[in-house]
Amino acid sequence: MKAKLILEKDFSVGQVDRRLFASFIEHLGRAVYTGIYEPGHPNSDSNGFRQDVLQLVKELNIPIIRYPGGNFVSGYRWEDGVGPISERPRRLDLAWRTLETNEIGVNEFAAWCRLANSQLMMAVNLGTRGVQDACNLLEYCNIEKGSYYSDLRRSHGATEPHHIKTWCLGNEMDGPWQTGHKTAQEYGRLACETARAMRKIDPDIKLVACGSSVCTMPTFPSWEDEVLTNTYEDVDFLSLHQYFGDRCSNTPDYLAQSIEMDRFIRTVTSVCDYVKAKKRSPKTMYLSFDEWNVWYHSSAEEEDIIKNHPWGVAPKLLEDIYTLEDALVVGTLLITLLNHADRVKMACLAQLVNVIAPIMTVPGGKAWKQTIFEPFFHASQYANGTVLQTASVCEKYDSKNYCDVPYLESTAVWNEPAGEITVFAVNRSLNEPMELACRFDGFGSCRVLEHLQLCGNDLKAVNSAEKAAVTTALGDNGYEENGTCFVPLPAASWNVIRFKTEP
Ligand code: AHR
């Protein structure tokens, strides 16, 4: 099969914000306990942080990490997680039917983020709590000294403020599963008042209001309209959450699901601009896709754990083991986010360790990379610069739920200072290789520097602590003719083609 991509120097979508490669750690399952933190593990430092996990997190070069939830935050009392560890209470976490020991709280997590070279994106509890507690936490984190909560932080050994700049105003408040679930009107008013009070404490913070938990919510997209009508001038971002999965064992359909993410972003952008128009506002609302990933392998088992199991500490929850096929889908989702770089400025791969995660750990044992680690690593590493508008031509197919699905899903990022263009491309065809012709207009000469790829005969192949079955390989660089580069993309493959441009 043949496909064509035409890139023109002066036609761009927007700058890639590094925060597109953000992630998320929730107090859920083994994300924190036996994930990032495991005192006594041979690779842990004196604070109990696993250095092998940190190494992998640093490899992904994650600019900012959302914490501490997720559904967990809607019942969280942050004060439980500060002060002497021996005096911290054990609480029932209603979201995940788990005993929370509170050994890790905001000071420990902020210290861990510094080690990971990441910033912290903190969520406040607007489920069971409200304006006052959000303000107390912000004062505790960001005020230097001389007030009750800033001095309390200092008395806990954190002399310097954490300077947390990005704050989420609750989590998935549209979801009936959320502790303290609210209507759009109730949430919109609360988010607005919380935002206003928080900004009085620290005017430099950036605030994220909750959008819909998934685009199939019955309240979508009127939720967005009502929430923004209440908060438009008081927040900087509106959030989107969505997880994807092959629930019908239908690979062509599964590989097409990024179309759903694309539609979701387009609709939310339209609602933002509708509210902007209603308010005659000059301000543009940006999107934070602060939960996205593939999540379906563990769904049935987790339902059972949450409903029937006794309360326990750090239970095994949401530990999806990802296939090659899942990595291809994650690739298409990354491409979709990049193609909306003008509006989506933050996106969190949910989550980071053990819970629907690219990094897994064995308690007392190894840390290892899942298949989805690879495309996320490539995008974080090479998608620096300007996303170019791509004009593409390729064959299309119809699947169970989607029509006219292009076999080629692609984006291109131009790193002008480095003189490089990176094309990220997925060939969705399960049996036909594709010859991709890339034509570059206005860049001078272009040649392939490197072609990285993920592919294989077994789409269900997975990695484990013992074996890395799905890893990045070098692909064929193809050839150049009359200024066009022809690069072969294997059937069912993720490709990162790095071009060098020379004037
Ligand atoms: O990431 C897992 C859960 O998914 C989060 O706690 C919640 O926000 C979402 O529904």
C-alpha cells in the first residue's frame, strides 16, 4: 500500500508544550506503596524511594506529575499525610476500598518529584471538602513562612515552599462514582469560589477545572458549558479524561479508537469557544487531557476487588499488562494529542507506576518496562518543536464502529534549532506494509537520520519482569528520490522517522 505525507514549512498547528508528556500517580493499588516507595527494597534510598523506578521515570523525562488522585482525592484529608509518619492515621479510602497508611504525603511526594526532575500538579478535594481546605493546602505548600500552615510545613522539616504552580480543582466531579459527586451547577460554583480564594493566596497558580470523565457521559457536553459558564475567567484549563480498550476483541476497530479522542477534543474546544463567545471574552481556554491511556485488561477483576474484598493496604489493582497492540493504540493517541497542540497544552498518561502504567515493579524485585513505555518515551524524547500541518493521502477502511479510518495515522514535529523533523506514524493495516512518501516543502534537503519502530508478528505479545518481548528496533531508512523520502512501514507498526533538514 502507498501513502503520502506533504509537509510545508509555513503551515503549522502549534508549539508542542512539554507538559503534553505529563503523567499521574494516584494513591491507588501499588502506584505509591511498592511502586515508587518501598522501604527495605535493595534499590531503595534512605527515604524508601526505589531508585530503579526513579531511573525509568527519569528516562521518560516527565515534566509534571498529577497527584494524589483521581477518585482518591475526593475523600482525601491532606493533613493525614504530613507530620511525623508514626503519628499519621490509617484511613479508609472509599474510592478504592483500600487502607491508606499515609506514609507518603505531599512533602514526601514533592521530594520524590524533585528527584524525578518533575513538577507536581496537585489536585484538591472538592468532593467531601471545599474552599477552606483547598486554601489551607495551598498555604501549606506555597507560602514561605509566617502563617499558620506555612509554619506548620516548616515544623515538618520542609523549610522551603514547594512552589506548586498547577492545581486541579477536584477530580471527575461529573461522575456518580465520585465521593461528593456534584451537578454541573454545584461544581461550577464551587470551582469558581475555590479558584478565586486560591488566587488570593498565590496569584501565579494555574488552575484546571473538571470537564467530563469520558465523552460518553450523559451530561457531556452540557457539563462543559455549565462549568465554564461559571468559571471561564477564573481557570486556565478544562480537563478531559478518557480510557480506551478492545472490549469486542476487534483489532481494526480498536486501532481506530483515536478517532474518538480526536472528536472529544474537537467538541470540547468548540464548547470552550462557544462560552468564550457568550462571555465576549478575549481569553482562550486551554485543554488538559489529564487522564488518558488504554485500560481494559483488568476491568472485571477490579470490579470484584472493589466490591467484595476485605480492606487492605496497597492491593493489586488495575495492573493491566499491555500488548504490542496496546502500544500501537497508545501511539495513535499520542499522535492525536500532538495534532491538537494548539489547544491541548497538558496531557497526563494515566498512570505512571503499576496502575495502568508504563512502569511495573515486583515487590522486593525488579522494575520493568511495559510495551506502552516505548511510544511514550519516543514522543517525550523527539516531539520537540512545532507540530506541522500534515496533508496526507492514504487508503481507508471501515470497522465495526468507525467509517473511513485512514490506514496511516501520523504527525510531524519540526525542531528548527536542531534541523530535524520527526514523523510519528502508525500503519493500522494488519497485513499490508505501507510505503510512506514524505515530501518536505521549504525545508531544503531532507534525509532520514534514523527510523525507530515497534512491530512484530504477535500483536498480543507482552513484556514481563523476565522478558522484554516488545522493544524498539531500527527500521528501514528507505530511499530518497527527487526530494521525496520513501520509507517502508511494516504492517501493524509504530514508527518514529527522524529526518535531518539542510538548507
Ligand atoms: O486512573 C484511574 C481512575 O480513573 C482515576 O482515579 C479516576 O479519575 C478515573 O476514573
